Amino acid sequence: MAHVRRLTPSPALIFTSAVSLIMIIPGSFSNIVNLFSFTAWLFYGITIAGLLYLKIKKPELPRSYRVPIIIPIVVLVTSVYLVLAPIIDQPQTEFLYVILFIFSGVFFYFPLVYYQYHPGFLRSFTLHLQLLLEVAPAEKNVD
């Protein structure tokens, strides 16, 4: 969803800000930065692993640009290190909470996105939220 005049992802910004404020209440700013960098590098690693998988297993797919294979490998090794080092060096239960929070999205993805189950109350809630925040679905790239 994007704001109809400003073209900003308002709901995503509001949700991220709310989650950040909730996470900072029991901890500190440095704690939220550490948890964010942990989460960011986890997703970077997953993305690079997907890129390597497609590059190796599906070489026939068209590529918009070429990257030497060593660059994604170095980034993947770096991301694995930056995800595992804090867990090994200073294990905290917060890392487990972050991983559980990330993977809890699977419980919402399958029924709502994959199987496209849309209960009436969610449609109504989405409509009211769109009107309140003045947002509409963003255009998809047709390329």
C-alpha cells in the first residue's frame, strides 16, 4: 500500500515504527540496533542464498546484469558470520524471539496469501485502514 498523494508506504512505516517503539521499551537503543542488524543480515543471507541457487541451478534464466560468483559467496559468508557471531559470543533470548517473530509470518502467509483466504472482518478492517491512512495498492511492475 502506498499513500495516494505522497507515494510513501505509510502502513509499513507506521508498523515498523510501532514495533521499534515496543522493542525499545524494555531495552535500550543499542539493543534495538543490534537486533535490527541481526535481522537485516539474516534476510541478506537468505536473499543471497536464493541468488546463488538461481545462478547455479537455473542458469538458463535471463539476467539483467552479471555478477562474478565470488561476490555473492563473500556476502553470504559475511552474512552467516554476522548472524552467528552474536549468538555464539553473547547468546540472548532476544535472538530467539526475533527468529520466532520472523517465522510467525508463515502462519499468516499460507492461509492469507498462498490459499487466498480472506475473512470478511479482514476485508472490512483493510478497507477502513485504507480510508484512514489514505493509501491504495501500489501498481505492480508489468516488466
